[in-house]
Amino acid sequence: MGKITTAVIMAAGLGTRFGRYTEIIPKGFVEFKGRGVGGRSVETLIDCGITRIIIGTGYHKERYEALASEINARCAGRVSVECVFSPRYAETNSMYTLYNCREAIGGGDFLLLESDLVFERRAITDLLDCEFESAMLIAPVTKFQDQYYVQMNERCELVDCSTDENAFKPSGELVGIHKLSNSFYQTCVEEYAKIVDAKPKLGYEYMLHGVSQNIVPMNVLKIDGLQWYEIDDEADLSYAEANVEIN
């Protein structure tokens, strides 16, 4: 695997759990400690050497388009940010957003991020530096709601995923940042194309799990002590503001 310089951010969702916050902005523009969550992610990616960022947009796409224009102008050719709009954003889910970006992604390996995360820099650098071709980032279980539990074996291979904390003994919790080889991604695209009409609301994490279990193995990278949080609603935002130490 060569050096990864591309990242994909899935940012098409409606963010309905945020209520009043997302009436006029997408969830990625909710502010954490004075800065929009999505903008933080973009700046961290650039700081870690990512030079091409693809944002899968939907709800209030104009906000991301303006962000892309601002960064492209400021970086003057050193960084390229492009938006890929999904007209079906209101009736689909994250796997469709990722699938909709397939032409823009092309043939390279890339990082994949959810749009509602705050995280420290090493979440990106450790993934980029790890030996695995495709890796799911996890951390010790800390989130008080909406957890997605992950189990790995002694070889750091993905064994199982579930939202049920009693389904197995979890190795950690899904962070929402991944490293994907293009071959793994293309397998996901091919498999999703078979069921896209039947499962437009499939979450991308279920596709990653399914492909890993049945076709192409995926590894798991666990970072102990990682400062991060997924901000889905006002309770999450309040918790993150009080407990997550990220500048």
C-alpha cells in the first residue's frame, strides 16, 4: 500500500436528532468548542498530509460547497476539496453516500470518516501508519449512548460488530474512522450494487462487517486513551464539551 493522500467524509444525513441545531445547517457544522465539527475534521486531515478530500453531501449541501471553495482558495492547489451530492439523501443512509462517491474515489486507497466526529490528531496518523491495508479504528468503550461495539481476535482481525452490548465481549467501540484499500472498497461497491434498491438505508458499518466476514478480511486498530466523541444530539454535544480534551 502506498501513501494515502485521499479522505472521504460522509456528510449527507439530515441530523434530525439535533432538533433546532440542524434546522438550517447540516450536523457537521454544529460547533464544538467554537469550531464546526466538519471543518475541524478537514483541517486535521490536511495537517496530517491528506491532500484530496471528498465530501459526500446531501442536506444543506451548500454549506459544504462553501467550505470546499474556501479551503481550495486558501490552499491554492496544495489541497483539493470536492463535494459529491446525493439527491436521494433523505431516503438513504451512509452506505448509499459512500456508494454515490464511487466515481470520485476512483482507484486509490483512502481514509473514511463520519461527519459528526471530534478526535485528536493521532486517530488519523496512527491509521495512516499502521501495517493493515484496511482497518477499522476502535477505542475503549466510553460513549453513554448509541454505541457500536466491535470484537477482534488476537490477530487484530474483525470478528463481529453489534449495537447490542450483550452480543459478545467487545474489544472496543467503533470510532467512525477507517482506512480502506481500494480493493476492499470496490468489493463493498459491488456487493451493495446487488442490494441497493432493497436496502437504501443500510449503514456503511454493516457493509464493512459483511464484506469482512464473507469476502475480504478487515483488521482492527485499537487506540487506548484516544480523545474522541461522536456527536449525534445535544446530550452528546454537552458531554463532549465537558469531557473531551481537544483544542
